[in-house]
Amino acid sequence: KQKLQDDALLKKSLTVSKKDWERDDFPWSKDLLDALTKVFRIKRFRELQKAAINAILSKEDTILVMPTGGGKSLCYQLPAVIGKGVTIVISPLLALMEDQLHGLEKINVKAGMMNPKSDKTVTKSIMDALEGKDDGLKLVYITPEYMKKSKRFMAKLQKAFNMKLLELFAIDEIHCCSTWGHDFRPDYQFLGCLKDMFPGVPILGLTATAPAKIINDVQKMLDIQGCLVLRASFNRPNLFYEVRRKPADKEVCLSMLANLLKTRFADMSGIIYTTTIKDAEQLTSDLRDKGLKLGCYHAMLEPEVRSKIYQRWITGEYQAVVATIAFGLGIDKPDVRFVIHHCVSKSMENFYQESGRAGRDGKKAACIVLYRLADIFRLSTMVIGDKVGLQNLYKVLEYCLEPGTCRRSLIAKHFEENWRQEDCAEMCDHCRRPKKSKETDIGSHCRQLYQIIEKALKGETNLTLIKLMDAWFNKGAVAYRVSSIPVPKFSREAGEAIVGHLLVNGYLKEDFVFNAYANLTYLNRGPKSGLAMDKNHRIMFCHDQALDL
Ligand code: ADP
Ligand code: MG
Ligand code: ZN
């Protein structure tokens, strides 16, 4: 019943017309445009920026869902500039705040950051401003952790509130409030007190990831149920999405990559994402051996080194940067023509964000994923610590396994957006070259895999993906093979696709073992194995006809 109520509230909030908020006849409309062009030196608003600003200036609690890079910060910075009082920006990362403070300093907007490490004069000037003793300060940045800890700051906020100096609470990365979010931060829960303590001060929540479930959670936690929710489109029409099979042979894979960079992406700039620092370093040196000019970027480099690499990439000295996901914050290069994932991302959100760094200039760019089932198993041991880590990873697996559906429609579906087929305009591999797909019942293969797993378990052995595949294809240790099972006539790639399908559908599952040396993952019968044991149970697998099952 609670869920029904939640859904109704959410629907109501979604049906508030965006158009009402796009009007230009609000009392502040002229000031807005003035500040936009004169202070921010921006010509026009992007999608939903004006609506969000008008809503919060009308004291409406608002959640703004907009992809990364869409321009969310302007939606609180601009109102802060034209307002008399102070806007409190709650943000999870010091680095993000510092970036924004630099930007604001450049355009002469006064802003400060509350930080236990900042020197006393900074803190004092912020505290004074909250008491109305300094009328120039427009924005105060703070982390939820510090806000929760600092009684003094909260007391000053109370004073500012009493003097009507509080304009707005802008809460960045608002999905951190929700335990469903991929980066839940317990201290965000503290923000639940804002509505009660400061009634009438609007809240603006900002995020790039917002399935209904998360929005619901966030609204409840902040006590702003039924608030206005504005969603910008996730569709990036100029990005071409493609998934390629990643060759198992390392040398073949390297040649493929080198070939892409030397021909299709010759003289173009891009990013190649890998998983670990070791991978990034290895891949960089392997590709340099093939004559490519590349930088390597990861979190363990000194800031000066990082900025040098970034500069060389910006100026074109490096064609591409081979990077871990540490490469992201503050990237501001409009002409990124390709983003290649040498290893899949750990969630669709991550994938969207990483691939979204391509084509910011609106011109065509490619987002290519190199997919191998083995990489999923490497990642699963890394994400298992997150509550929904594995679930998120399997969404990526589904995206990669999908035999014929438009990639864009899969992304839209993931972000719960409506979709029309013609919206892709052949800007994905499946729409450009439609493949013939076919449905096959793989129930018997599933039962055969169970037999292999059972036999191994009797011998007190867990099977990794490789061992399971070997036993099935009559390779590797004889002890694991089951002689009554026929050797598959299809390719090992097809076999892996079957395992992938069984995994995302709960017929197989991963078991994890953590020891001092490594985190290991094994394959076991999944929650649906009871069903599958029935000989008549069919498991329909829709796959590329070329797999030839
Ligand atoms: P988000 O927080 O949504 O990821 P940001 O607020 O960091 O995005 O903005 C990304 C970039 O877009 C910034 O460089 C910002 O200056 C720029 N930007 C924002 N709004 C506009 C606009 N209306 N026109 C041009 N550039 C904009
Ligand atoms: Mg942002
Ligand atoms: Zn498509």
C-alpha cells in the first residue's frame, strides 16, 4: 500500500507541466537574463535550466535530474547571484567544491567553503555573512558530513534563517541520500532535518541518476514528497553506441585497438577506459609499442603529473588517454571523438557518464565497449561490497549481451525514459546493421552445467568461469569433466553467452570467496535452479543468429 501511495505521489509530481516554469514573465526574469549574460557570459539556457530556476525562485522544492555535464550548477549559482541572501550548497566531494569555487572566483562571484581544514579567517567570514555582517557572500559550500558535525554552523544557519537570509539549499548528487543509490552516503540522512528546521526555504536536489525508486526514497528522506521533479533527456543524439566482442587473445585485442586509433579515429582525440591502475599502465605501454601517442592517467599519480598528462591530451600531443575512472572530474574537452571501454563499466550509470564525455561539441562521436564475459567476473569481485553492486553490473552484462535491440533504447529504458524507435537514426550498431536474431531453448544446457557443478562440489571444488567452460568443452582437468555430457557443437563464445544469460536470469549465480590473497568468484546454481531442474522447463535465449546454437 505504501508503494502505491509512493507511486501516486511520484506520478503527480511528474505531471506538473514543465512549460509553466519556462515562462519569461516572472518578476525576476529580466534579472536572470542579465546575470546569465553579464556575470556568467553564457548566451542561452540549456534544456530545463530556466524551468528549474523559476521553480526554486517561486520557493518550490525541486529535484532536477540532468545528465552529467548538462549544467546543473548554474541552476543554483544563477539564482544565488541575483538573490540578496546566501545559498547553501551541500556537496559530497571537496574536489568538486574547489572546482566550483575557482570557477566562481573567475567571474567575481563571492563564495566560500566550510571545511574543518580551512583557515580561521575564511570560516569567520562565512560565519559573519550568515549573521548578515557581510552582504557580498552568495554561496557557501559544505559537505553533509561536516554539516552534521558542526553545531556551530547549524546555529549560524538558524540565525541566518531568522534574519531571512537563507535563499536556498542546493543538494548536489542527491542520489547519495538513497540506500538504493550506487554511492549511498549515510551522512546525507542528516539532511532530513532541513525541511523541519528551515520551513519555507526551498530545497533543490540535483542528480544525474534517478530511477523512480531512488527519487521516491530521496523525497521521503528530505520530507519533500510530491515535490516538482524535472527530468532532462538522457538521449545524446550525436553519440554512436557500439559493443564489440573483446578478443580473448591479448595480442589480437591490441591490434584491434591500435587499428581503430590509426584508421577510424586517426587524428582524433579520445579516452580509453580500463579497470585497474595496473591495467591502465600495461595497456598504455603495449599500445605505445605499436607507435601510438598516449598518456596514462590514474588516481595514484601526483597532481602535477596528472595535470601535465591532461594538458598534453588537450593540446593534441597525446591522441588518447588510457585511464581508470579516476579520469573524469573536470574534463572539459569538447572534441572528444571516441570513448573506448577496454573493460566494461561497473554500472549503466558509470557507463553513461564515462561514454558521455565524448562529443560535447555536438558533433558525432563513438562510444565503443569491448565486452568479454571474463571481465564481468573480474569486476564482480570488486563491486560485491556494494549493496547493489552486482545488480548494477549485471545490467551492463545485459546491455552487452543484447542481440538486436537498439542500444539507445536500452539506455533510455534504464533511465526510465520514453523512447521512440526513430530517435536513434542509425546511431548504434544494431540500428545501423540489423542482425538476425534467433530464440533457442537452452534449458538442457543449463542442466548440463548443473551436472558439472554438482560433480565438482562433490569433490569439494568450486568452479571458476574458466574451469566450468573447460569442463563443458572437454578441455582442462579431466576430473571436472562429465563424460555423459556431449561436447557442445557451438563455439566457446556461444557457450559464454549462454552462461551470461543464465547468470542475469538467476539460473546461475556467483559465489564469492575472500582470502588474504585474492577475491575469487565461482559459479553455482542460482535461485531459479529449482525450476530449471524440471526437464520440461524451457529457458528461451534470444541471441545473434551468428552464434549458431
Ligand atoms: P553538471 O553538474 O550537470 O554535471 P556543470 O554544472 O558542471 O554540469 O556544467 C557543465 C559545463 O557546462 C560547465 O562548464 C558550465 O559552465 C557549462 N554550462 C552550463 N550551462 C550552460 C549553458 N546554458 N550554456 C553553455 N554552457 C553551459
Ligand atoms: Mg555537478
Ligand atoms: Zn539504435
